[in-house]
Amino acid sequence: MWILTLLAVACASPPSMVAHHADASVVRDALVDGDLELAQKHASKIEKRSFGDVDEAMAVHVTEVTTAAGAIVGARDVSAAAGQLGRLGAACGACHTAGGGGPGGPATEAPPVVEGVAGEMQRHRWAATSMWDALVRGDDAGFKSAAEVMAQAPLTPSGTPVDSSLSPLATELEVKAHDQALLAARSTDPSQRAGHYGQMLAACHACHAVVRR
């Protein structure tokens, strides 16, 4: 899905913004996968990239983007970095909205329909990616819709299937991710919404780390 998003950006944005969006997407995926070094490498590119000459109003948004990226670079661990990712996405969205540019519309794919834990994980990634794309577009309706998909939790501490391969801790973390998505879907404050998104990704990473043990 992120490839389709980058193609949409390429058609509507200058080369520097295409690179900027690509780096941000790598940061997001790297944090979900627990690769802090890769995430910080690309966050550093965002922090250091020149946005060219901008007026005073836009400079405020640019500063917030670079500051948020810098917070990821300086994060002590994946969870701390993930907590700052929502801030970065919200800063990008505010900058795009103010400048009348940025990524194009949402991809047309629907959430994958696959049974079992594997299917649930596919829906998680689709929803997390769609939430991010909407966040950086400043698309409130798109963000809410994707967050609601993420918030649909078939696995709960009391309802985990007997044959589930998830441990109780992994299930607890998955529920936490769903809860943060639900709070994000209900929030109308961009800062709070971004915070819930970051906490959701932190829970996703923690769950993945447990599953990989």
C-alpha cells in the first residue's frame, strides 16, 4: 500500500517532498518491526533536509516537523521513538494542510479479509498504514475510518481462542493497540490523536517482540 501512496505523492509533489514522505514511511515501518537504527537513520534525513525558502507561517510547521524527527533520532528505545511518530505525522499533516500540498488521496484497497491470527495481522498493518497516510494528509475522515478498522478486536483476554498461537501477554498488548486505536478514532484533537497513534504503534512493536521470542 505504501508504494501506491508514494506514487500518488510523486505525481503531486517536488522531488524533495517525495524523498521526505518516503523517509517518513520507512521510519513508521521500521518502528513497527523494531528496527530503531533504521528508523533513526531516516528520521535524521528528515531532520536535516532543507525545505527551501518558506514564509514565516510555514516555517512554524517546518520547525515542528524537524523537531519531531529529531525527537525520534534522540529516542532511547523503540517505544519512545514510536511515541514521537504520531507527532511527526501530525506535524506533516498540518504543514501539508497549510501549504495546500502533500500526499494525494487514499489508496483504493480494502482491508484484507483473511481468517485467523495471520489475517488479523494483515488488517493491523493495513489499518496502521492507512491511519498514517491519513494523518500526514490531514484527512480526519480517512483517519477515523482506518482507526475504526484497527479498533475491531476479535482477540480479548477473556475471548482468546483455545488454539490461538498468541501468548496471554501478546494478547494483552494487542488489546492495548486496539484500545489506543479506538481512542484515536474518537479524538477530535490532532495532538491527542497523534499521541494515541504513537502509543498504538508502541504496543504493536511490543506485541511483535513477544511473539518473536
